Amino acid sequence: MTVLAPASPFPVSARVPALGADGMVSASHPAISRAGAEVLASGGNAVDAALAMAAVAWLALPGQCGVGGDAFALVREADGEVRAFCGSGFGPDGGTPDRYGAATTLPRYGPLSVTAPGAVAALAALHVAGATRPLPELWQPAVRIAAAGLPCTARTRDDIGRHRDRLAADPDTAAALLRDGRAPAVGTRLAHPRLAESIATLARDPDALYTGSLADRAVEALVAGGAPFTGDEWAASGHVPAQAPLEGRYAGHRVFQTPLPTPGWMVLDQLAMCDGELRTGGTAPAPLGVEAVHRLAGAARIAFDDRYHRAGADVPVPARAGDPAALAHARERIRAGDLPGPAGARAGGDTTSMVAVDAEGRAVGLIASLAFTFGAGTTVPGTGIVLNNRLARGAYLVPGHPNEVRPRRRPLHTLNTWLVTDDGGRLQHVGNTPGGDGQVQWNAQLISHLLDHGAGPQDAVDAPRFSVFPGSDAGDLGSPAELRCEDRLGPAVLAGLAARGHRVVDVGGHGAGGSAQVVSVDQRSGCLVAGSDSRQEGVALGV
């Protein structure tokens, strides 16, 4: 298959794809992509590039990710082996269900919303497994940027403005992000000297965040704020082993995904429900037509119902692909419009994702988050490290639920990343997107665009997007079901979806969310082809 030109009619992006001969990176901010491209151009591999990009992302997109957050990576080695690195931490050992009394949801912000951060542990494990350069060298650009500051973007200004009051409540956070108590103007350099020192320390010794002085400082501050951490769960979160990925099949290809606690299984489940029903040709529905959107949306609704009722970080949901009767039943429900109602969810949240591929075919898809924008809004004193609020976002206070908050149980995640090969193991595509519960839906859509319709990566990431709401985040139980659609699907499609029983909500031309990144291998020319989502300011750069 070639990816330089679509094999079938498909919406064409106004933006051309990036091309690369010896490597490619793609991310949601130019500084992140530049960091990875410079590593590749100077002889580093894709793992080196991804590690450099991840650290720069902490400065370029401070509302979306950080040292105190989580990260997940999927890595295809040059020999074709695929491994996953899942960096998410435990909540407090004292966080038993009865600790929260009669509450139905966990506090969204502050110390009680925090889990131990997993990002640094995952990146350290990735470094040991496949990097060629020392971590201090790879993170030096991030240290330099933190000390000097990057110009504030409109995205970061708006994020700070929306969350000004809670950021102002934490002195260290306010010192780093606010200017005279207000959001900085676009172009203002945001320097983080304390964070620069912390990143330099962690580059030399990543364990310092889990068992060293930084860990002690973090746990002490959280306990003082009422969170029942002991420090033991913090130390246990610092161990991230390489894992086998999840694997499924779609449109004659192998699709790899990150395992629990990520919802990677949901992407594979949606694809299994749609496999063979969307591909261009014969009686297949038109790309992004009423029937295609209905089927993808129906598959998402069923997968979310499974997630809410059956999944936990340590409780997998059986794959429909292995149960022909269950798969046939799900497909019939979608055709008939017999879809489950929403269990409940809370919208929002922030994440960022990136991709790196080198000349040897090594590929890394990496995604990182603080959960909601600026996480818990709580900073480890004197360090510049903002902590996540993943416990509040991912864990339930539903008695007996497999995702009920419990000591040494990681909360379920929204983050996931994917990779596609042919049956011979040759790399075809690697990609991901931020977007909370939109991630599993948009990733399924991206894979369908690429494999069912022969779309190129830039066309795939910029295609009109849609998502069912609510998904399965904690909170807002009983929200009414919606199908949120970008109006570029066209008025006839929106009307047709409404006629099929969907409560359609028009989110504008590019308002669905996300910031997808895809790198593909053009099998005709052998070059790398990439697309970076026009919904954010990211770029793809080839070397």
C-alpha cells in the first residue's frame, strides 16, 4: 500500500504531509518536534528522540503533561519486536473506599486527587531498554529551555487563564505560571528555574522521584494536605517493566496497543466490531458517510459500556475478536441501533502525544498527561513539579467495582498509543492522539482512515472527527448521550445521523478536540510520511 496518495475518495487536508528519508518525528508543538529531529539528525535513534521530545513537552505544554504526570510508550525495535512501557502510579496506601465517606466522586483537585507519577519511571525504563545516549544529554535541551523559558503560546495562555484561581492558590505554581496574578501574554517567556534543577537531577538519577529527596518532599507535602500516602506506594510506582503489547487484526494488518491500565483494548474492540464493514469497495459505506459514522459511533458506545461496567486496571475485559458469537451480537446491535445508554462521564482533560521513527525502522509512540489541565494544581514545594490528578479522573467510588479506589490499584487510564505492521512485521503506521475519552474513538477512526480508505497520514489526522459522549470517566453519572460531530461531515450526514437516533451536537469545523500524530511508511518509495493535526500548532519534521 502507498500512503502518498489516497486509494479512494477521502477528505483532503489543506496541509501537505511531511516527508523524511532517514527519520521522522511529529508532535503538538514545534519545539518538541525540533528536539526529536535534532537527535535523529545527529545520529540518535527513535528512542533517543522520543526521550528528548518527552522532556521538552513538559515545558512546551505545561498544562498537558509534566514530571509529575504519567506516560505510556509503544516501541517497535529494528528487528520487529514490539514492547510497551506503562508509566502510571498508585494512589495512596491509605486510600481505602471508606476513607472517602459518603462521597460519590473523589475530589478533582488538590492532594486527595493525586497518584504517584509514572512518567519519569516509564521514560527511565525506556532509556535502559533502547537508548544510545546518556539521559543527561537527552534531557539537556529541556533543562536549558526550562531555565531560559519558551514563549507562551495562545493555548497555554488560555489554559492558565481558565485555571487562574486554583493555580494562584499554590505559591510555587503561581510563581511559575502567573504574571502579577494573571495569565501571561502570548510571547512572554515562561522560565522555570526550579523545574530546570529538578529535571537535571532526575536525568542523573530518575529514582530520586521515587525513593530519594524529591520523593520525600512530595510525600511530606501531600500528607500535610490530607492525602494518606505512606511513601511505600510512591517507591513501588518507580518500577516500570517492559510488557508485551496487546495485539489485534484489522483490514489484514496487525494492530498493537498499550495494555492495562490503558484502554488500548477498547480500540482493538471497536476495530473488531467494524472489521470488513467499512473498507472502500463493493457495498461498503462511503468514508465518513452516515452509515460509517453510525457504525464507528456504535462500536464506541458498546466499548465504553464494557469499560464502565467490567474493566479495572487489574481486571481485563475479554476480547470480542476471540468470541465470534459476542462479536456477531455486537455488530447486529450496531446495525439495529440498539446501543447501551451512557453510564456517565466527565468531559475535559489534557494530554499530549508524539511519534518518532528512525532509518532502521525503530518506532516509538509516546503519550503523556497530567490528567486534567495542570493536574492537581499542587506543586512539590521548591521543585517546580506539578502533580497529576489521575486518581480523581480515573478511580471510582462505586462499591465493589473493579475500578473502585483501593490501595495498590492503579486507576484506569484514558491514554493509549498504537502501531500497525503487516503480517511480516514491517512497520506501516504509528500514531496517537490526546483527548480524554476521545482518544480511543479517534484512534479507531485514524486506523480505519488509513487501512480502510488508503488515506495519507495528514488527511487522516485532519479528517472530520466525531465522538460519543459521555465515555466512562469518573463523575457526572447520568449525563445524556450525545454524538459530538465536526460540521465538516456535512449537513446531510448530520441530519442522517439524527434520523438514525443519535442526539447530534455540532462542535464546529475543528472543535471535536485532539491533536493526532501519525507517521507512515510509504511502501512504494520507502520514505517516511507524516501528518500532524491542524487542530493544534504541532509539526512533523523529517530528516
